[in-house]
Amino acid sequence: MGRSSHCRMTTWSLLRGSRVRGFHVGFAHDRFASRTLRIVALVAFAACAVATAAHAQATHEVAVGKIDGVINPVMASYVDRVISDAERSQAQAVVFYMDTPGGLSDAMRDINLRIERSNVPVLVYVAPNGARAGSAGVYISYAAHLVGMASATNIGSATPIAEDTNGGEAQMSPEMKAKVTNDAVAGIQALAQQRGRDPTFAERAVREGANLQASEALQQNVVNFVAADLPDLLRQADGTTVQVASGPVTLHTANAATRTADMSSLESFLLTITNPTIAYILLSMGSLGLLLELYNPGSVFPGVIGGICLLMAFYALGTLPLNFAGLALIGFGILLFALEPFLTAHGILAAGGAVSFVFGSILLINIPDAPFLQISFSAIASVTIVFVAFFAFLVAAILRSRRRRVVTGREGLIGSVGIVRRDLEPGRNGIVLVQGELWQAVAPEGRLGVNERVVVQSVNGLLLTVRRATDVIPAPPRPAAPAVAKSNTARA
């Protein structure tokens, strides 16, 4: 029985009950009770009508999300949120635009399991034209209840790639490779059988990396529809019955209202930093910021920014197939850069640091068959140039500072000009004011009176040796020139 029928029966019962009770009470009380019950009934009827309209609106709504880019844990979390929101709002279906080269198998498996548990139909739409469902995208498409493609799109290349403990592509024995491939084939064929799609292409996509265009995929029953746009997809899907976790559901999506379910600001930010190139830049700039803080303690800003960048880089690298040998080479290169200003290595440490940093950057994420997970070579070159330029500037600044006259401590006092505050006499100490401080002083060359200007010649503990500032210090005698014999012409 529908919700609106239940509301009408409840209202009629209230109205009829008001008439029956009117025969057993007094006339005035009967009129008051009847009016009250009729008002309550009308309010209940209006509430049921509003609830029925809201229910109808909710069940005819379609949520629209996007699986765009690499499949990773952030994308899996986003898909889970969109499906959960659609279940709470009792949406008619969820449609995910798809354009992905593939991604991580664990994240792909999480998405497939969430689709299996979904109480609303999930449709995958490979669009717009030029989009693709590659690698992990093939498995997700087979897991979806219905699949549509735009005319100029393709699907395929689902061969699994095993990773070693360092995050690179594992070199497997023929037996192990066959074991991994057969496991992937069995999984995708199970999905094909469950959704009533062609298992033959599923096997070829895994074993041979086969691809199909949209029209071919439709002919071979790999997808359900080829649609020009989203409204066309919803019109074609209308009336289709699919099996969800709670049972069979018939779609009513023709002319259905759509609700965009984009990523939140936080999800978009996390997806951005999990890009391998962005994660690499964050790692490099965070290390540089901490080095600046170590070279100049108390500057605060470089240390804070560097720490934040490093923490975000660690989060991003944790979602990627990381090669620890590459990470160690990067760390060793940064260490050599950091030691260059303090050791007389004539640039050898900086050169070694640059080589180690470049090789570590190349090896950091090393999966040749997954170029979408590679770090951009232009980013590696740019970051290396920044590091070399920074440390070259730092070393040059240190060398310039070593050539400057010392202006602090004992060496900084020598040559400073002061004023006599208490007379100085030979054999008797006086007091002079130098650099804003009062010092005991002695003048071995003669008496100096109050307010005379003096120059510090030497420092012995807390005692200064000074001379009058106007005294001229004789230059050291020049060595005698060697005798030169005069020529006969000169003697004449």
C-alpha cells in the first residue's frame, strides 16, 4: 500500500470517528470535538501530502559524480561518499562520468566492493568524447550495474602490474605471473557474469591488454549503451531492472532531475597533492625549507612552511607505490648539499648531491608500464636546478662573509675608536668608553686626558691598550734597494 493511500485512510478514520463520538456527548462539546478532530485530520493529510511529494521527488533524482584521473584512496573515499549520500536521499541512481588511465588495485577493489553493497543503481558513463576507461577503470565498469559510453571513447588495457617491496614493477617468474593474471581474469569474469556482460573481452583485456571503441563495445555486450550525452543515457536506461544489494530495482530515469555531486574542497586538494609530481615537489620544497631554518635558526617561516610541505608529501607518498631506494638517494643528496657550506670540498659534495638527488627522483616512483604514475622529468630538472642554485648562492655568501672584517668579540674591538673617561698615564690604568661600554685601559705611549679620542690597539682579557687617535703610526721601513752599478756613460 502506498504512502498517500495510507494517509487518506488515516484521515477518513479520524473524520468518521468524529461523527460517531458526536452521538454520545453533549451538543456543544460534540461540535468542539468535531472541529478539533477535523483540523487535526486536515493537518495530518497536508503533512502526508508533503511527505509523499518529497518522497516522489527524492526517488526521481539522479546523483552525478566524476571518476576523473588516477584511481587512488582519495578517489575511493569520494565514490563511497557519493553513493552513501544517494542512499540517504533515496536517489533513483548514481551516474559517474569516467575518464581514467587506471590506478592502484587496492583503491579499485574498494570502489568495486562499495558498488556491490550499494542500495541504489550505479551507472558508469565513459565520457566526454576522448575519455577512456583504462586498467582499473575496466574493472570498475564491469562492477557497475550499467555502463554507457560516448561515441568517441575506448575501454580496455586491464593487464595487472605487480609491484616489488620498493614500489617498482616486480620481475615475476612465469608461474607467478600466470597466477596473478589468472586471479585477475577470474575476478573480472565473475563481475561480467554477475552483470550479464561479455566475459570473453574481459579476459582478453586482462591477458592481452585488448581495447574496444564504444561501438565495438556495444556490439560485443561489454557496455549497455552508447549515449550522446547524460540525458540520452538516462532515457536509454529508463525501465531497466538491475539487481542491487537490497534486491531488484527498476530505473525511472527518463527526464529525471540531476544533482551534481562534485568533490569537496578537501577531497580536491587531497587528490591534487597525491599526483606524483606534486608530491615530489612538496617533498623537495619541504626539505629545502627545513634546511633554511637550520641555517638561520629563529626565522620560523621557512621551518613552518617546510614542515607542512613535508607532512603533506608523506601523506601523498603513502598513497603511491613508493620506491624506498629512490627516497634514500634523495635524502642522501640533500645531506651532501647541506654539508657543502661547512666542509672544504671544492664543490665535490654539491656535485655528488645533485647526482644523487636526480637518480633518487627518477627512481622514487618507478613503474614503466604506468606512465601516469611517473614524476615529470621537467619537474625533476627544475627542482634540481633550484637546489643547485640555492646552495651555490649560500656557499658564495659564506665565502664573502669570511673575507669581511670581524665586527664582534675580541677581534671587533681592535681598531675601534673610543673616548677617555678617566685620565690615562704611563703605568696607571684609566677608563675609556668603547662601543658603548666602559673598559679598563692603559696608554704606554704617554698621558691621555679626559674626552680625548683613542684607538684600541690590543685586548688582554678585560684590559685595553690604546693610543691617541690623532697619532700617526709610522709605516714600517722599506727595505733598501740593491745597488745598481752605473754605466760608463753615467760616470762621464
